[in-house]
Amino acid sequence: MSHAIVLFAHGSRDPLWHRPMEAVAARIREREPEATVACAYLELSPPDLPTCVASLLTQGVHSVRVLPMFLGVGKHAREDLPELMVQLRAQHPGVAFELLPAVGEDARLIETLAHIALS
């Protein structure tokens, strides 16, 4: 079974805003050359999550892990993204979808941010 990771972020019209997400995707590929990783955005930037997933499925992906790249868990992470996941599961019943917790809830990231602040 082919697996994919989707880094999901808010989106912005400013192309420079995308650099951190693209850097994370590039780092994943460096660490795991066989990994299939893509970026998707809620609004203001293509591709949106359904378009990203559709593209991955044409590549033979059967399992998708979605990592919300949100520091805070607001409406987008609590309501909008779960609703998108419900829709994706309904549209693609043969695909295994996993919604991971937002990165801002991960103790490792909190520790890294504290380390940066104290450096």
C-alpha cells in the first residue's frame, strides 16, 4: 500500500509564506527519500486538500496522513479540517485517512520553540 503525508496549512496569497511548509516537505523527503509528501491549504493558496488528495490518488496512494501545520487549535483545526476529512472519507471510501493532531499540540515542537526563545 502506498502512503502519503499531507502537510495542511491555512494558506496565503504571499508566495513567501509557503516557504516553511515547503521546507518541512523537503526535509521529510531528505530524511525518507521514498516518502510521498505534499502540501495543501485551506484557502488563499492552491492546492486545496481535496485537489491534493485527488492528485495523490492518481499516483497510487491508498493511505493519507494529514498533519495540520497549525500552532494554535482554532476553528480551522477544530471544525473546518475535520469536516473536510469527513467529505474526503465519503468521496474515497477505499482510502485510509488519518488526521494527526495539530503540530502546536506536540510537546516536541513546544520544547523546540522554548529552546529557540532561550537561545
